[in-house]
Amino acid sequence: MSKFKTKFINFFKLIFPSTGIELVVFLFFLVVYGYLGSYIAIHYKIIFDGRIPWDAYFSFDNKSIVMNGGSFERHPLSYYFFNWIRELALFFSDGKMDGNFRFALAWFSNIVVSLSVLQVFKYLKNIIQLPLLISILLILFFGSFSTTILLSFTPENFTYTLFLLTLFNHYSAIKLKKEEKIPALALAFAGITIGGLTVTNIVKAFIPVAFEKDLFKNWKKLGNAAFRVIFTCICFVLLYLNRIDFKYENIFNKTSEQYEKFSNVNSTPTWDMILSYFFGGNILFSNFLIRDKHNMKGYDYKGIIMDVYSSWIPYIFIALLLGLIFWSYFRNFKSKLVQVIMISFVFDIIIHCIMRFGLHTSYIYGGHFVFVYPVLLGWLFYSYKESPKMISFLTVLFCIMFIYLATNNYLRMTEFFWFLNQYY
């Protein structure tokens, strides 16, 4: 019983603030994001409007996600999760889908994104063991990304996926650093929750397993790892099939249909979509376009989406950031923790940039990978811990980038509020 109690306490310490500075970080983002989300929820109806099924802002599917968890072929188990979210929000709003309902949805997102930022901070502080000032600078940078800002008030799969992935990456890093294996139940829980919200992400739960100590030198350890992965897959598949009443042929039909829909867009050059949407749009807001939309039931509304960058400065910013990321990777190539993070990132690059799935709207998939940037930047600082001159250079460069990011995203958010005032 005492062992179970210890694990339970450690689990809560992992998720929530466990020191004074962690509490300060969490509360800071909770207040900032909370104010933003509360204002939008109270004064505007864009977070949830029963007449708008999708694409009111930046291709998010708020209503369809809140009401049914999204499409079963991409989000197999989110139906059950969002049933709880919806019912809890309705409890706060006395059963009405009004401003209080939107307020509750916004605060659920706010809490989850604030906890995601906290997980990144814990990783920087406890795993990489960076100086406090650099850790704070990195999470302020991360907290100013377009994805983290948008997800902080958006009820979407990506919001909760961001939290689950940052949590699992922190947890698996602790295990790898201690040279311990990830328990079967913990791996199954990670696979089911992460893969249940977005099916392709289940692969990311298995990446750290491949880096467990002496895995490929010991048949017993390899067999145990294989058992844990197979056990997770069996649990996931059975739950998935149960969700669709074991009509497995629907998965292939729908998946093929979705791939055709989300991969055959040629209006913008591929290289520009990769830079402006996949690498850029998740971090640095670009220009906005307003489109006419309709819900196929006679209701017309306006939708706002991101365009590609129109100035050379954002391209330079993104290229510089990517340069720092790959610099960090090669500097820390021998670190298994860095390899876990990078392989996870490469998996998203393959899906969106090479297979082109959702490339034209890949700025909304940021919840799957944006946390990679502050973590790899943290490892870059770590690699120069014995070189004060390089640390100073990186800090100055990073401060300039942060000022540009914060200024750009603040100005773009004022444009977003203009859109809200005009139409919502």
C-alpha cells in the first residue's frame, strides 16, 4: 500500500508544480492565458458556436471536436475523452451552451497548456539542468509561440495532445536518465491516451523504449521491450475496434478519403508551405486571410486562416531557428535523450512534409511537436556550459529572436481581435 501511495504522490509531483519556482511558472502562464481565454469566451462566440462546425479560425474544428471528439480514423478514442470534457463544461453552465460553456472550455484548455509549459520547464530544469535564467527565457519563448497561444483557449485534440506528449517526454527522460525501463502499464497508458487522441502519435510512445540501456545487447531485455510494445498495441487496437463496433474496413476507407482530401493541395509551392506552415506557422504568426464559409445548412460565416509569409524577415527567423535546432542535434548527437526528441520530430516531418498530409494547414498540428524547439535549444545551451563566451552569444541572439517573436505575435493577435470584433 505504501508503495502505491508513493507512486501516486510521485505521479502528482510529475504533473503539477512541486517546487516554489515551478508554482510561479505555472501560475504566471495560467493567469496570462486565463485572461486571454476568459476575455475571448465572455465577449465573443468563436470558441464554440453551435452553428459553426469547423474552420472559424485557423482550421480548428471546435464544435465537431467538443461534440464527438473528431473523426474516428484520426482520433480513435477522443470521443470518450471529449464526452467528459463536454459534460463537465455543461455542468458549469447549467446545461446551456452559452458564454459560461465557452468559459469552461477555454479554462480547460488554459490549464492543460499551462501544465504543458510547466512540463517543458521541468525538463529544462531537472533533466538538462540549465541555469534558472536560461530555463525561464526558453519557456517564455515557448509560451509566446502561435500554437501555445491559440491552444490556450481552443478546445481541440491538439491542446490535450501537447500536454500528453510533453508529459510523456519528461517522464521517459527521467526513466532513461536513471537507466530504468518504462513499465508496461505506463507505456500502455501513454500509447492509449496519446494514440487515442491522434492515431499516428502512438509511435512516439515507443521511441524511448528503443533507447533503454543495453536493449540490443541482451535478449531478455529485448524480449521484455517487445512484450511491452505488443501489449500496448493489443490494448490500443481492441479499444479502437470496440469504438467502431469492429467494422475495421471503415478505417481504411476513411483514412484513404482523408489522405486524398488533406494531401492534394497545390495552390502554394511545397517549399513555402513547409517553411510558412509546418516550421513557421506554429511559432510565428504569418499574414491572415478571411474566407467565406458555410455549414451546409444555410448558415454563412467568416473564417480566418494563415497565409504564407510576405516578408523575408520571418523566413530568416525560421531558418535561423532551424539552424540552432540542428546545431543542437549535432552537438548532442551521442545523447539518447536528444535522439528521442529528434526522431519524434522527424516522424512529424515525414507525415506532413514528405507525405504532405495536411501540409497546407500544418500550422494547426503544432501541438504534436512545438515543444521540441525549447527542449533542443536547451540542449544547445547545455553543450556549451563550459564556454561562457558561447553562452553569452547564444543568450544575446536568443533575446533578439524572442523580442521579434513576441512583438510579431502580439501585433498579429491584435489583428485576430479585429476579426473577432467584426464578425463574432
